[in-house]
Amino acid sequence: MKRVLITGAAGFLGSHLCDRFIKEGHYVIGMDNLITGDLKNIEHLFKLEQFEFYHHDVTKFVHVPGKLDYILHFASPASPIDYLKIPIQTLKVGALGTHNLLGLAKEKKARFMIASTSEVYGDPLVHPQTEEYYGNVNTIGPRGVYDEAKRFQESITMAYHRFHGLDTRIVRIFNTYGPRMRLNDGRVIPAFMGQALRGEDLTVFGDGSQTRSFCYVDDEIEGIYRLLMSDYTLPMNIGNPHEITIKAFAEEVIKLTGTDQKIVYKPLPKDDPMQRQPDISKAKEMLGWEPQVGREEGMRKTFEYFKTLSREDLEKTEHRDFTGHNRK
């Protein structure tokens, strides 16, 4: 039985990865400091013999007894709400946390994967974004704490790969959605659906002409798993290339939820990317992977999940104002 360490295990993607590796017959060690994760996402795993959980901050020294075959570093705040509220922690988990886990992977001779992001491309001047594009990032802007943390992750991972011969993988994740997303994390889909469920108008920043490409979580996990099991060591985009404007997406949410809310417009936040669309040619060619779940189906499943949340969960949703403060 292979043993895998997954950091950020109580988060959205981390919890789905735990499910997938257990399904594949692996022994999973989940690790999370719960600063943004939620034990509810993995409580169904605690009864299993092939799962254990460490409540630990990876920016501190990381020790896991026994062998490890794979380490997946998915611990990081991942939304504007989070990294505006905890910018130092965001930088530390990308820098110190990655360094600690690379050292652990070197000691255990484990294959190491980091969760990078499309944010390494910043507000791109190339469209769609290929892995060879170096990006257009404001290092000192409010989003820089997240963007630069991820860019550093990639650099130090490749340094360990080249200097120490460590077996590494880098996945660049584009907008992903599905069950277990936090309604209060400020990202587009949970923000829109939370507003719809509360009977509020949907907030669009800017004129809504900016684009995003949304990948359903099952597809994202499949792509991540295939990349880990491949022999490809350079960064790879895993996302859905079907692009949509935020305005058109808001209209889709209103139609899906059967509500009569209006769209209201607010100023575009600083450095918010105007276009986001992955070029997944490498994933298609090398992994035989491309998304299978259409947006209509994925959004329906996601909305059904959000409808099961309690009124308390809905009411505590935070709305992003991009000033570094959060409004309850």
C-alpha cells in the first residue's frame, strides 16, 4: 500500500484528493492547520483504517514517521478573502511550507507535487495561457502575496529537482468548483450562489467583460492524479479551456437558481486579471486528459450541494471588498 501525505487536506481540493487516493488503495495522511480548511470535509474519512490526520502548520518543522511514497502540497489560502486577511501566512506557506516539505520529500525519497495556480500568469498579455508564458504579475500589489508565493513554490521545487534530483511535479490549477467549496471564500461561484440563495442581487466587479474558465472538481482531480503518475516534471496547466465572461456567467447562475435577482456592478479590484483561459495542449497530449463535465452539469451539482448548507452557513458568508477588510 502506497503512503501519501496531502497538505491542505481539509480544504476543497485537498479533501477530494484524500478521497481519490483512498479509492485508489493508498494510505492517506492528511495534514492541515485548519486556518481555512474545515474538518467537515474529511470527517467521513476518520473511521477508515487507511486514513489519519495531523493538525499541523507546515510552516513549522514537518515530521511524519514511516515511509512516504508521495507528498502533495496543497496547503495555501486560495481566495482574495483569505490572502487579503492573512497575507503573511499566505507567503509563509508558499515559501517556508514548501521548503519544509521538499526537505521531507528528499529525506523520504518521495515524489513531490505542488499545487501551483493560473495566478502565476497574473493579468496575462498572452491568451490563452501556455505553460511557457512567464506572466504579468504585480509583485507589490494586494494579490502579490499569493501570486509570488506560488511563483516561488515553482522555483524552489525546480531547484530541488535539478540540484538534488528530487522527483517533482508542478500542476497549475485554473478556476475549479464543486461541492465543499466555502461559501465565504470570495471566489466567483460560491459568491454568486450564496447571493442567490440569500435572495441578494449578484455582484459583478467591473463591467463583467473579464473572463474565467471553470473546471469541475472531478475533472481537476483526475488531471492532477494523472500528472502525478506521469513522468512529466515541468509545470502543466490543468483546467477547463471553455471561457465565459463574468456577466454571462452571472446570468447563467440566475437562470440555474430560478431567482429573479439583478446584477449590480462595483469597481474592478486592483490587478484582477481580465482574461483567464488555459491552453491544455500538453495535458491532452501527455496525459490523455481533458475535462468531461460540462458547465451546466457541474453547476447543477454544485448548487445542489450549496442548497444543503444551513441557514447559519449562508448568513455568515463574507463579501469581498478588496480593501483588506471583510464585511460579514
